[in-house]
Amino acid sequence: MAFIRRGVAAFAAAAVILAGAPALGAEAQPSARSMELSRRLFSEMHMDQLMAGMMRQMGPMLEAQARKANPKLTDEQARAVTDAVAESMNDVMSKMQERMIPLYASTFTEQELSDIVAFYDTTSGKAVLAKMPVLMGKLGPTMSEMMPQIQTDITKRVCAKIDCTKLNSQPSAPKT
């Protein structure tokens, strides 16, 4: 079952990555105006701050996972693991943002991007941005609480479709 849980975690990570990847046969290159609007949107949304806030919110969960994987970790080692992950993700976030901008530019029309940018310039749009980190902080514990149930459900569904006992068994040694 541990194999399945690792597979579920890997699948979830891959899904997040693929969600941001362009589809096969991706659209034509976005216009210069769409790129400009997408950059402006990311600026209005303070995307760099939102991503940094997400990483801060994930810190306690990452530390808990590190401790669960290795109960002998000292407090200092657990913080080092969390810090290393946060540092790595901070480096990746700016690169990810640069890759996300053309995706936004090719997904939304110029009019839609203009409307979204205009929304974030309103009082309500600014409230969404200001409250999003608080909302994410509230969602984090909920997701952590639900994750065992989600993993169990996915494992059950996977094992209903394939024979999980064969996945967990060791391959036999090759015959000589």
C-alpha cells in the first residue's frame, strides 16, 4: 500500500505540473498585447507574493511529512528540510511565472485579460488578492485532514482496476 501512496503523491504532483503545460497541438503564439496584459495581470495579482505565501503555508505540512518519513529527525533537521524545499521552490517560482505568462496569454482573449486586469484594479478585486493568502491558510489544514481519506479512496479505486498485490511484491530473481 505504501507503493500506491507514493504513486498517488507522484500522480498528484504530475497533475499539477501538467495542468500548467500547454496541450498537444498548442494554440498559436499569443499576441504582444496578450503578453503585455498577462504580465500586467501577474503584477496586479502580486503573483510572486501569492506563490511565496503558498510556500509559507505549506511549510508546516512539509515539516510534518519529513518527520513522518523519518521520525528520528531533530527539530533542526526538520527545519533544514523545510528550508531547503522552500529555497528550491522560491527559485522555481520565478521561472514558473515566466512560463505561466504565455499560457495565460494564449488561453484568454485580449478582452478577457483586459477585464480580469480591470477586476483586480477594483475594490473587490483587491479584496480577493488580500484575502487569498488567508483563504489558502484555511484550506491547507482542510486538505491535510482530507488527504488520508483521498489517498485511501484513490488506492481503493486503483486496486479495483488493477491487482495491487502484484505491485507490492518483489520481482523474482532472473533465472541463470
